[in-house]
Amino acid sequence: MEVKSWEVKEQFCFPQSFGVPKEVKTINVTPQYFHEEMDNMVHINGIYHITCHVEFEEGEVEHHATSEFTEIEDLDLNGELGYFEYAVPMSVEISKDRIQAETLPTVSIETINCKAESDGIEIVWLVNCEYETHRPKTEEVVAEVRQEMIEEVEEILVLESSSHREAFVSNEQQSPRTVQEPVQEQTNVTIKNREVESPAEDDSELQFIFNLEDGYTKLSFPSNNVLK
């Protein structure tokens, strides 16, 4: 249910022969209308029917050069109490798409305020227009929910696919470094070991030479048991 509200204001003045408006005794505003569908619109046409009793007193009525007052000449006067009726045009348009099928808007009057002054009376009323809003069919709702679920699943799949691709690329980039680094470390260790072991072997040979005594020795060896 949706409600649209607005105010309508009307001002009325009367012939001087009736005197000055003193008080509005009774006031009633009744909407009278009919519906018409045209160009995808629902038209509400009719009138606000006003019935009013006004009490008058003696005095001069003030007149303004420019006035928005509607003059009421046909007034039933009974002593100091006058009665009149008036019709204010009504025209409302609502988009047909906004109204639920097989329903029609309604127009009602909520509040009426009025006041009497030396130059006339003023009436203000609040109008409410109510109508049932368009509700989608069950099939349409189910289709919309299904489509939303499909879109959410597709977004999740895209995110997961992107995450797996990034993880694979990252592993491919890191794998060569993981294999090469131990080889390089092993090579360094081998070279260092060689650098440490080689000076030790050279020092041993030099030490053997340094330990030899100076001079020479003449030795005789038998050769077929013949001495020369």
C-alpha cells in the first residue's frame, strides 16, 4: 500500500450585503471522482464537493485590488447564518505500472481547517490518495533470486581461479631459486675444503725435505758377488 498526500486551499468572499464573515459553523469536503485508463496512466477525475455554513455580522468587507478569493453570490441566508456549496476540480494521474492489477486508487480527505476573516473565509484540506503497489509474480521473484545466486557463484569461481593462477605462477618463479641455491652452497663448500686441504699437503712435503741431513754417504752394494 502506498499513500500520496497533498493540500488543497480555497478562499471565498461574499457580497457586502451579507455583512462580514464571523465564523465558519460547519464545513465538509467530499471527493467525488471516477477512474479512467489512458496511455499507461490511471486518471482520477472529479471534484471536491464543499458544503459550508457561515455566520455573518454587520460590518464592511475589505476588498483587495488583486484577490485570489472566489466570490459566492448564491448564498442561502437564514438570519445571520448563510449556507453555500461549491465544487473544486480534481485531477490525479498515476502510472499504471505502479498499481497492482485489478485494483484502483482511492481518494479521501484526512483533515479540514478553516478560518473566517473580515474579507472572507479560507478552507484548507489534506487529501490522501491510496493504492496497492505492483507486486511481481512468484515466478518473477524466483527467477530474480536464481539469477542473483548464479551471479554470486560465478564471482566466487572467478576469484578462486584467479587465486590458483597467482599461486601457480608464484611457485614457478620460486622453484629454480630453491634448486640452484643448494648447488651453489655445495660448490662453495668444496672449494673451501680444497683451499684448506692443499696447504696441508704442501707443508708435509716441505717438512720432509727440511728434515734431511746435510752431506752424503758412500755405500757399496754387491753385484753378482763381485766387488769392484
